[in-house]
Amino acid sequence: MKYKLIAMDFDGTLLNDKKEITNKTKKCLELYRQKGCLIVGVTARNLSSVKGVSDIKLFDYLILNNGSCIYDTVNDKLDQSFFVNSEDANHVTQDFKDISKRIEYCCLNHYYVFLDKNNTNLYFIKDINNLSEITEKIMKINITLKDQSKVEQMRDLINSKFSNLDCYIMQEKQDKWLFLMPTKINKATTIEQLGDKLNIKLEEMIFFGDSLNDLEIIEKVGMGVAMGNALELVKKKAKAITKTNNEDGIYYFLNSNEKLFG
């Protein structure tokens, strides 16, 4: 099998703990791009957040907001997008505002934060007092509950109540939160749609990831690789495990497996 597309998560995967892409990994990806492989970033971040940690021209495409859109970096344009409708966003807000310490409405260019104040100077994070202040279409909603023990219960409630939304649990170390997506949209479904457009099969893709929202894509692609720092469940589902994000795990795997590319 000759792999044609190399995709990767950002936080905990491509980025080290300093939120940087090392020169070693960057040069490795540039080399494979020169060889004809497509390089695709796949992240829960939005476009502005990605621009804050990377030159987007390192990639051919970006899959943003956990699969809610495909951004064509070569032509600098939004290629495909999916949205949470305003009625569902309003209902979710009313249902969860009293039991949440933070609700984020994730759009292409900004994060709008309700309840919790950010105390940040980042231009793409905006505090709001109500949803009428949101000036973009919502692609994803993050909910951090006051009571972490209710995360699974609330996920199941959302999935049973809102037919237009799918709710997942996200985990970073010990902290968990809910993220809500347009139904049947996630990293795996969107990269499959990108592959259809480019005439690249899932079997011809490599993906690197570390967290719960990487599970579907790690299972579906031809070579799902877990980072050394990945959650144990992700490692169990992966076909290979590489070094950690602080040890240039992507570079290490690609440099050790050049034969996979013919």
C-alpha cells in the first residue's frame, strides 16, 4: 500500500506541550509534501487558533472545529462547512446555562465564550452575555459542566433530545467536557469526504492522534497511529504507536517507515 495522505491532530500530537511544531517535524512534513503526499491538519481548533500556532501553508487542507469544515489552504478559502442551527444553540444554552461553568460557541474565526470570562488578549476569543452577540455561524459547541460526574449523563441526554446534534466527551488528562457537533459530522466523516473529493481512499491515509475525538478516524484510516502520550483507549485502537508529541513522534514514525510510501 502506498499512502497518499498524511493527516494529524494538533494538540498533543503535532504540537509539543509548548504549543510548537518543531523544525524537525516541519521539515519532515515538507519533504513528504515534495514527494507528492497531501498534508492535512485535523483539529478541534478553528482557523484563527491554528494560525496562532502554525503557518497554515504547511498544509494542503485543514479540517477544523473537529470536522465542521474543510479549509483549502492553497487557495485560502472555505471548501466545505457544516453548522449548528440557531434554534438548537438557543435550546442547548437554556438547558445547560445553570449547570455549566463555561459554554463556548466555536465558529470559523472566533470562539464566543458564555458564563466564564477568559481574561485573555487573544483577538479570536470573545466574551458574550447572550447569543445575539455571535456574528458568525456556529460550527461546534463546547460545554464544561460544574459537576464532572454528570458528563456521561448529559451526553446521553443531549443525544436523545437533539436530533440535529451529536454529543461527544472530550478528555484532556483528567478534565472532561462535552462537545456538540452537527449530526454525523466528526473528524472521520469529514476526512472521508475530503478523500472522496481528491480520489483518495481511507486505506491510503495515515492519521496521528492522541485523544478521544481521534478514535473514529484512527480506526477508519489505513494506518491509524497513536502518539506515545495518547490515552490508553486510543493506543488500543491504533495500528501503531509512535513516540510522544514532545519527542517528535510524527517525525520519528515517518522517518522510520519510508517504505510505506513506495
